[in-house]
Amino acid sequence: MDYCIEEVKAHFKGLQEILFIPYARPSGISLDEYTRIVRERLDKINLKVKGIHEFENPLKALDDFSGIYIGGGNTFLLIKSLYENELMQGIRDRVEDGRMKYMGSSAGTNVACKTVNNTNDMPIVYPPSFEGLSLVPFNINPHYLDPDPTSKHKGETRETRINEFHFQSPITVVGLREGSWFKLKDGDLSLGGNHSARVFRAGQDTTEMSPEADFNFLMESA
């Protein structure tokens, strides 16, 4: 989080403690261990962290927090766990009506979108649905990688896979490069970091957009 820690601090300004969802748990580490890593990092900006797995009733626990952070890892494991714990609607309602500030990274970014179809992860578990929280009306491909013209890799590029997705769905997809983030505040969507983003719209040419560009059109995307 070092590259965006000031953004995190500003986003959760006024809060003393937030709720962390570690369900994606990268590399199979325990929920406790993942929460400990995040807790130690955010403690440096005086932000306390509670893991949702520490509560007997995860859904009821949402009422005790005004900020939530969903971490990265495997998107399929994450969304399966969210559905199983009946958290999807609860999180969506609280974020949309302003009761809760949301932050997600990697898998936590995927689940904030319309669907999780544009994750880079393997489906190691079978979730009941690919539908996300729909906090934004478009999809994001985190960790977007540009094609390497010197590579001998013959498999699909990220761009190829996103174009394949558009044979099945009209949902706009944004390739978000490492070190970039989206911020949505008071209905205004902006791109943070030093990299441009790649916007894929079904049936249209791909667009490269700088951090200075106006991204609000995405909030009206299919």
C-alpha cells in the first residue's frame, strides 16, 4: 500500500477503525495472518483494523463500521465467501446510501464491479454467481499488462481476453495498470497514480486515457 497510503488515509479520514474482509486470502494464508498483515500496515496511519471473520455474525458486524476494505487474493474464493455469508446486499446497501466507505484492492476491486468476469484468477472454487457489488457500472481488469513485443509467449494477451469477453457481454472494461487506482467521490470518478488506463468498449476502438482525463462517462457505462 506504500504507493497510495496517503490516499487510503484521506479516504478513511475521520474513522478510527475499519472492517477488513480477508476471504480472498492470497497463497492460502490464514484469515488471521492476512488480517494481521493489513492491521500492522494500517496501524502506521493510526487506522485500526478488525477482521470480519472475528465476528460470530458477519452480516450484523457491518452495522458497527463506517469503512470497509476488501483485500486481494483469489476473486472466486472471495465472491463465494461473500455470497455464503450473505454479505453482498448488505455491503452494497451500506456503500450506496453513504453509511460505509469502500476500498478494494485486486480481488476486492473485481467484486466492486458489475461482474467478476474480468479477473485474472483461476476459478479454484465455484461461486453461486459472477455478479459483483455493482458499486460502479463497469468492470476492471486489475494488474493490466500490455503485450510484450519481444515475448515468445503464444497464449492470449489481456487485451485478447477482454475482447473475447465482449463477444459475450457489452460491459465496459478498464485495464488498470499496477500502481493505479480509481477514486469515486461525490459522483466524480478519477484515476490516481502515474499510469494511463486502457478502456475497452464493445464494438469500439480501445482508448488509452491519462490520469488527467475525464472518466465520468464510465459511470454511465453498460
